[in-house]
Amino acid sequence: MSQLKVNSIVPVGGVASGQGGGIIQTVFEQKTNDFTTTNDDAFNDITGVTATITPTSSSNKILVTVSLTYNTSSNSNVIFRLLRGSTAIGNYTGSISVVATGIAGCKIDANRPSPTTFQFLDSPSTTSATTYKVQEFHNAGTFILNSINASSGFSGTSMITLQEVSA
């Protein structure tokens, strides 16, 4: 005889009315091939690290999780920027004067891979299809996604995950 025991059952629309935080849907895109750009001192779209979600309610939020494996051909500073459509979201808003602001960044050692993961909880306030993408800004050399360099033999994958969270 089969038995099914659960503590609770969450409806398809997320958690019960008035209790936010349930995951309603998940969209996932993974990039397994390389992307490179020599366009330094500018924000560049990272081709393939983009995903689109259509929220079921305008009061729901979107949890964006981005994981990147990357490097540069020279010791360089790298900043990542998250965009909803063409609008940058989650950027640094402090008082330090900087060349470029983003959601995450670091100093690169050209001989080591540099994995970065960041999250942002967005409130798009829409039920229309909404696209999220990632841009990079580096100040020297070539930016290389999913590989350290052509001769290293080391590589990885990068991904973006969108999850609709009930209000």
C-alpha cells in the first residue's frame, strides 16, 4: 500500500494568499561556449547570458542569479552590470568616484580563472515578457568568458537563472 505524507502543499500560484516567497516559475539559460571581447573601457553585452521571463503578477518579484567563469588576457579590473531590458539595475550607488559602476566586480589575475556569482531581487512591476542580460566592463586586454585563455586547457560554463517569487 502506498502512502503520501506531506507537511504542506503549495498551490501552483506560489504560497497561500498573503504569504509571499513561493517560487512560481524558473527560467534557466546556460552558456557553454566561449565569448571574448577586446572592447575595453566600455560595457559589453555578454552574448548568451540572457533570459526572458513573463511574470504572472505585477506584484511578484524576480530573483536573478548569475554565475560566470571568466578571465582577461592581462591583469585587469572587471565589473558586471545586470540589465532589465535596457535599464541597469542593482548598481553601486555609493559616494566613491569610480569609472564604471555595476552589481559585482573584481581584480583579475590573468593566470587564474575567476568565478563570480551574484543575485538580485528585482521588482519589474509587469506581467509582460521581461528580459535580463549581463554586461561586462574591463579596463585592459581581452575579456574571456568560460575559458582562462586559449592555451590553458581550463574552461567552465556560465548561466543565468530567473525565478518568479510570489509577493
